[in-house]
Amino acid sequence: GRREGLEKKYQGRLEAASREVVAAASRLAEREREVTRLKDALSRRECEAEEARRREVALKEAVADLRAFVDVLTTVCSDPREVAEVRASEAALRSQLADCRQQLQGHSLHSALRDLAAAEREVRGQLELAALEADEQRVQLAGAQRTSAELAAQLADCRAECELYTQEIEATVAAYEDLQAQNSRLSAALAEREEAANAGVAERIKLSQQIPLLTEAAESARCEAERLGREVEGLGAVREALEREVARLAGELGQAKEQLRAASVRLEAAGLDMRRREEQVVGLQGQMEGLARQLELKRQALEEADQKNIKEKSKRQRVEEEIKSLQGKVERLKKLQSPAGVTRELEEEVDAMRQLLNCNVCHERQKNRIITKCCHVFCDVCIDRTLTARNRKCPGCGIVFAKGDIKTFFFT
């Protein structure tokens, strides 16, 4: 009982040390998971900053494309191709008129001259029409030039506005980059601000793509920059709190490791004690096995003594039976001393012999069939009755026999 109590005590200490080790390991794993989560949040914030920079570059490219479009529009409006076509048409008509006049000089046929005069009038009419058309074209050209000047003025205004917008955007980008540089130094707790920052960046990009609403986009960007500045100020305090939390977690992690090492030392000591106890148990088991072998030897000696006693009892019973048999023989010999006694003894022997010859089942008929499997003898009627009833077992010993095991037997 004392040994069992000691074993239970050491087992309880071992289980307590194991529970302490498991608890320390679980606390360590929880702290590591928290540190990993904070690192993931910081990585997501850096990815958002990189995406914002890419969107600012795309915005600058869109502004450059708009400037190129305005330049192309100005070039199209100031193209004088229509005036050149009108002047070419007028020059062709004048050359035709000059050719006709050269042909009329020195010609004798008045009809031909009249034809030429008619042709000249027709050409002059065409020339006048061409002059009118040229005037109309000049008027249209002047209107187009005025329109072009107006468009150029509007384009200059638009460029000035674009420059202002670009400066505001660059200022916003610079402010955002400053904020991003500050945000890159933060180590944790930025997951709650992700949706607001994404919405602000998306809204600013959408407004920058729409030129008529660029002023509102710039104003929103300035507001967003101010808000981000306020958020950065708030996040500075959050960062300090998180740094303190990380320091505290690091301290707790060190304490957990120390506890784990102490628990490991206690566990090793408990293991050594347990091994020492196991060696003692092994020694006790060896002693118990020796005692068991001695007990087995004593049991075998006792069984041998019992066998000898049984043999002695059986020998004594046989001796007693022999004594009884000898006493019976003595009694018979005493009876044989008279003739009547001899006759009676012979009759008894004859009756006994007759009983031996009769079947042991019916005790009426003489034995004449033998079962070769067990060598028991019965009458043919009892054997046939057994075979008919399909009870193929010997009436004397119960052994199973077949019909081929039956043989005829005669006393001779």
C-alpha cells in the first residue's frame, strides 16, 4: 500500500508538470499567432500604398493624354486646305481665259469670235461665281479662324486649369506620399482603416478621370489629405500602444519560455524518479517470479504426494478386494468339503456361466453377434433393433459403429 501511494504521488506530479508544459506551449503559440496577424496587417497596408502610387501615375498619364487631344484639336481647326482648293480653282479658270484670248487674236471668223466672246462671258460668270464662292470661303475661313482663336483661348484656359489641377494633384500626391512614408513605419493595428483609405483613393481616382469635375476631385483630395493627417496623428498613438503591447507580449513570451524550461527540468526530474521506481518495480517483479517458481515447485511436490497417496489408496483397495476374494475362496473351499456343497457350488458356477453367455441387453437370448470396434457381444435381435432404429451406438460403451463392424460369433 505504501508503494502504491508513492507511485500515485509521483504520477500526480508528472501529470501536473505535463499540464504546465502544455499550457505554456499553448500560450507561446497564441502569442506567435498574434505577432503573425499584426505583420500581415502591416503587409496589407504597404500593398495599399503601392496601389495608390500606381493610381497616381495612371492619373498623370490621363492628364498628358488630354493635353495631346487639345493640341490635335487646335491643329485641325487651323488647317487652310479649303482656301488652297479655292485658289487653285480660280487659277485654273484664269488660265482657261488666257488661252481663249490667245486663240482669238488674229482669227478671221466672227462667228468663232462671238463663240469665244460667249465663252469668255461664260468663263467670266464662272469666275464671278468662283469669286463669290471664294468670298464665302474667306468668310467661312475667318469664322473658322475666330472659332479657332476662341477654342485656343478656351484651350489655354483649360491648360491653365489643368496646370492648376496638376499642381493640386501633385501637392496631394506629395502629401499622400508623406503620409505613406509615415504609414510605412507603423507596425500594427491598421486593419480598421483599410476600407476608408480604399474608398478615398478610389474616389480620388474617379474624380481625376473626369475633367469637368476635377476641381471637386482636388478639393476632395485635400479634404482626404487633411483627414489622413488626422488619422496619422491618431495612428501614432495607436502605434505607441501597439509597441507597448508588443513589448509586453515579448516579456510574456520570455516568461513563458522560462516557465517551459522550468517545467521541462521538472519533467526530466520526474522522469528520472519514475525510471528509478520502475527499476525497483522490476526488482520486485524478479523476486515475485522467484517466489512463484518456488511456489510452483512446492505445488508440484504436493501433487506428486497426492498422486502417491492416491496410488497407495488404490493399492490398499486392491489388497482389500484380494482379501475379500481369498475369503470367498476360503468359504467355497470349506463348502467343498461336503458333497452337497460341491454340487451347489457347481450349480452356481453353471448359472454364472449361463449369465455370461446371455445378452446383456435382454438377458434372455444367447450372445451371437460381436461389434469389432469395441469387442462387445450381444444377441442378433438387440443388434438388429439398434441398426433399425439407426442408433448406431454400442449398448455397453456407447461407441459409434457401422453395419460392417458387426460379425457373427459362436461359443464352441
